[in-house]
Amino acid sequence: MKIILGPYYTTKKFNEKLPEPKVYKHSNFFYILMKITFITTGGTIDKDYQKPTKGYGFEITDPAVDRILKRINPSFEYEIILLLKKDSLDLTDGDREMILEACQNTSAEKIIISHGTDTMHLTGKKLSEISEKVIIITGATRPERFSDSDADFNLGCAIGAINILDNGIYISMHGRIFPWDKCKRDEESGRFEGI
């Protein structure tokens, strides 16, 4: 695993050349070990209740993606780019430009972005400028640190889907994968539905 600190943490650029994928031989056939780049932007998935007393204290903390991947011990290579620590309602056009640049500048062809659920469609629209990669935006309706969180499930669906999807921008929530412009969030249930 490799963690790259993004502009939120440091001024490091994203254009460093990554090593070529590893090719393995098994019996009489060869296969390439899959590599996924995870880009974290904050949102509910990364929230935690930090204050033990006196009021509400939700804060965006360390990336849930890192904790989830450590628990599942994946059979693929990955890197995590820590880009932002924001609620999606606070993301600006400049932040979405930063997400776009991070996706464009990584050599990875498979990217999963952890994101707040309220404005996934706006980021999807911005990323639709990219056509040669598979990018899935996912998140959670409850923080990953909560026992009843949907974070592990949503991230797992995104990981499974990224193996078979054609290039494009997708949203993965509630056991479904949608093209970014073919879904909406139901205001009553909070679930994402096809349109």
C-alpha cells in the first residue's frame, strides 16, 4: 500500500510516475495484479464523534478507506490519495477541479473516490471530462466508525464493480452501481435510485 498526501495535507504533486503493474504466472496463463487508486475527499464516511461532552462534535477524521482495506486484506494492490477533508456540501468548484486533476494525473485506470453523499452528482459531472478511466464515487449515509454504517458495504460494491465496468464515471451506493447521470437521491429514504 502507498499513501500519497494530497494538497489538503501537503503541496505534493500527483504526477509522480508509478511502477508498472506486476505480471504473475499461474499454471499456463498470465495475469496482471489489479491496482486501484482510492481518493478520499471526506464526507460522512470519514466522520467521527470526537467530543465526549457538551454538544455535537462530528469531525472528519482519518480516511475510512484505509481502515476498511486493512480489515479485508485485499488481493489487489492499492494506493490512497488523501485529498480533502470536507463535507460534500462544503466542496467548491475549486475542490472539484482538484479532484479532477488528481484523477487525470494518476496513472491508475481504476479509481474509487470516497465522497459525501449530498453532492456526488456534481463531482460526477465534473469528472465526466475523463473518458479513459473507470471512476466510481462512493460514500456512506452513516460514519464508518458506527456499527450500523453502510460504508464497508458501499466500498465493497465499488471494488467488486470496478473489475467489470467499462470506462466511465459511476456512483456506487446501497448495493447499486449507476452511471453518474442516471441516478438521483430520494429525499425521503436517502437512497440512490435510477432515473
